[in-house]
Amino acid sequence: MILDKLLEKKDLEIYIDTRIKRLLSINITQFPEKQRGKISERIKGRISELRELKKIIRQSRLKDMSKQYWRESSKDGEFK
């Protein structure tokens, strides 16, 4: 996976910025009208998650937050 090769904070930020730009460039009108709302919400959600990840990276909290998310999801039985 590409994230395995991105070791430095700046590399991760560049990847996130590029991913956000690609998501923003998606032309929603190319999809059937019935699906546009759902696709639009998914795009907004992904962009929101990427922005939150970028915030965590800038605060140098990536490892701490990764451990926290893992603990939370393992309690729910997702990673057992």
C-alpha cells in the first residue's frame, strides 16, 4: 500500500492534499441522478476524514490516535 512508503509527515500531508484534490475534481453529473446524492455524501465524508487525519498528523498524534482507534474497535469486536 502507498501509505507504507510514506514515512515522513510532509509526505503524508502531500498524499492527503492530492487525494482531497482528486475527490474534489470528481464530476458528480457523470453519475446517474439517483446515485448523485449518495456519491456526493461519500465524497464529503472521505474529504472530512482526510482533513481530520491531516490535523492529527500536524499535531504529531498519529501513533497515539492509531492506538486509541485500534483499542476502540477491538472492544467492538472488529479486530478479533
